[in-house]
Amino acid sequence: MGRHPMPAVNLLEVRGVSKRYGAVVALRSASLTVAAGEVHALLGANGAGKSTLVKILTGVIRPDAGTIEMSGRPVRFASPASAPRAGLAAVFQDPSLVPDLTVRQNLRLTGADPAGVRRWLAAMDLGVDEDDLAGDLPLPLLRILDLARALAREPRLLILDEITAALPADLVERVFHVIRRWRAQGRSVLFISHRLVEVRTICDRATVLRDGADVGTLVLAERAEQQIVALMLGPMAASPEALRPAGPGAGTRPDAAVRDRAGGASAAPLLLEARGLAVSGALRGVSLSLRAGEIVGVAALEGQGQDALFDCLAGNRRADAGEIRVAGRTLAPRTPYDAIRAGVVLVPADRVHALLPQRSVRENIALPLYNRAARWGPIDLRDEGARAGAAIARLAIDTRAQRQVRRMSGGNQQKVVVARWLAAGFRVMLCFDPTRGIDVGTKRQIHRLLRDLAAAGAAVLLFTSELPEIPLVCDRVLALYEGRVVRELPARAADEATLLRVVHGLAREEPPG
């Protein structure tokens, strides 16, 4: 595809910006230039400094050093209210609506123009009942609402921090339509994503951060992914695997021999069975099984029942009908604790809700261990420390900000969630979009860890919004459509084109039995 012609005027210029939190250096002399009428990607591994730079640009935090200019004029953002006045609006990684307020109340709280929000929702062919509680809306719709609020401010620079990470393919295309329309009006977008195929599709240039500093800016073209990965990983990129052309999940492919077991798991014991699970308005008689040693993928567009399925299996929600069995025993969980005691654990997409953000890495990892302590007995701190330390080492968690997990990068936070269950032990791991918003290197680690867990006898049920991940890590895949399993495929047949047809309700084939 032809690139968008590069404008000559710079809208944003960031020079030598740095930020330190005690001993932790989040940014060290980072620079960035965004031209008027440009879609510019800001890339880097988790912990590279992207989110810190965004918070500085939006007035959430103040830099220790450096300068920022808008259209050639110096600006200082003393608070989040000052950024919109300068012509910047952002959509952050996590939804910024108050869950206990209605959509209408949220719009009033933030001073958003309701008519403008409705207009942009209509431009994406979406609507929302403004009397609904924000907490009752699915995550993708919350992200689109945040986008519509930002657009309604008519900013000169729109900052999108991992907005597509929580969106299915159809909503991503609608967001891209809006971005192209925005660029055509001469406005700019700073686009942050770990999905390099999206970056190449929608962006004009990309700046890469590594270890808190900018390490290169390049015009995007065919096969630019190789250069981007090399810049992101630095010395790690010397290996041929790291330089593999990188799409979503690229560079994460496990050993083909591990995945191609040709049904070798069929003789392994059943660890999890669901029979005829039904939830009003969400699931219609879903059945599945997981055996020890296998990873089963779930492919679905947004709102096809995957949320309800994982909630039922994890004890977050009671099914209206159906049965769940774990290792041959019936499980009727009333709470997540019932599922955890049976050995069924959940790694959710929203890691913020899974963690105690103000507490340390060790405390977060050790949390499930406290459930096993005698009611009035002492906690074995030596055992706790050994288990937490082993999990930290196995996942290579960066513990520089270990005193509070909220200060860690998104990728390291997700590792802490997984490490918690490594320390506690489990039979079945339910992974709901665990690599959303995770950099290519951390994806590789999580995929390989899941395969290692399966090889050790665990079973994994994996939903991912990035369809190319499924054949990379799974043994087979179940496709959900309108609350039913409409197709089961071996991983070798689950290419992206086939999965896209199935999850859109095309080429439907009901599973036998």
C-alpha cells in the first residue's frame, strides 16, 4: 500500500524528556517528533517507557527534565486538565469511566460533549444506552466510549495507548476508519500498539523506545517489522528467531514438535469437562473437554459468549444449566474460591483487577498461599519466599519496582498474575486474553510457559483476541458463535483466514455429537 505523504510541519516535539522514580529510571532523555497530519507509532517492549511518556504528555505526571513543544511553542502540562487546552486528548490503556456511574453521569463528570460522543459512536456504527452503568458494559465498548469522548474534544493530537488490544477484528477496522478520517482532516495520532501488523497498516512513521530512551525513528514500509523488532530487543535481536517477520504474537512460536503431537493427549486423563453450559443471553449448550497436557484455544468475536464461559468455569458466575466436572468430580462453584480449591484458576485480561496494586510483588504472588494456612497457625514465610522467588525467576519478572506492582510495566504485571498460580499450584489454567497489550518478547515467554505447563501435565483453556496466536500455541481450537461451539479444529488447520470465516458465522460446521 502507498504511504501517506509526509507533512512538513511538526505538531509535537519532545526533546530529552526524563523521569525517575527513586532508583527506577522510567525515561532517560527520550525524544519524539510527530508531524501535523501524521499517524505516528510509539513502540517498545513493556517497561521501555511508553506509558510514562504518555502520562507526561497528558499532564498526569511531570518530567524531571526535557522540553515539549506544540506547533513550535513550548508547553508545560501541570495537570491533566492542561493537556486538552493545548490540543491533546488521550485514550489510556485501561478504561477511565467510573463503573458505578451511568454513561450519562460519566460524560457529565468529565465535561464531555454528549452530542459529540454520540456523533463519533454513530461514525463507528455503534450506540450505547446512556442510562446503563459503565460497569455493566463489555470492555471493548468501554474502550470505544473512551475513544468517542476523546474525539469529541476535537484535539489536534489524539493519543491512543493500546486501544486495539481489547478489541475484536471488526471493531479494530472501525477504529482504523476513524483514524484515517482524522488524518485526512490534517490532525495527528500517536498510536501505541504491540500488534506490528496494525502499525504497518495504519501508521506513517514509528519511533522505538528501549530502556527509557528513543533508539530509532523509521518510515514504515514492507518488512519494517524486522527493523522494529531489532530496535525493540536490542542485543536480543541477534538471534534469527527474534528477527522473524513479526505479526501479532510473532517470534513466540513454540517448538513445532511440541504442538504436533497428533492426538497424543487423547489418552491423558480428563481434567476439565463442561456439558451443556447455558447462560441466558450468552451461552447456549456449550460443551468442551480439556485433557492433561493440552492447550485448547477459544476463538470468538466480541460478545459471542466467551466472557460467560470463562466466568462460569472460574466461579465468577453460575450457569443456568449444564454441568462442570474437574478430574471426574462435579464442580458447582458459587465463588471463585470454590474453583480455585478444585484446581481451576483464572488469568484475566484485566490484570489491574487481579492484583493488589499498592502491595509488593511477593505479596501478590503469595496471596493464594494464605488460603491454605491453618486458621490460627503461623504463615511459613520461608516457604512463601521460596515459592515466590522461584516463580519470579521462572518468569524473569523485572522486580526493580517490586514494592508496588502498580509501578511495573503491563507485561510484568501480567507475569505476576501468572506467577501467583505457579507458586500456588493448579490443575487447569483459564487464560482470558493473557497477552493483550504485551510486547513481543513477553508474549514469547508466556507462550513458552504455557507449553511448559502443559508438558508438565496441566491443562490450559486459552481465549485470545489475536487469532494468529492460536496455531502458535494451541493443540486445537473451539470457535464460538452466538453462544455455541460451531467448529472444532486442530491447530494445524486453524490459520487466520479459516478462523476469521468461522468466528463471523461463515463456513459453520456443528461439532459431532
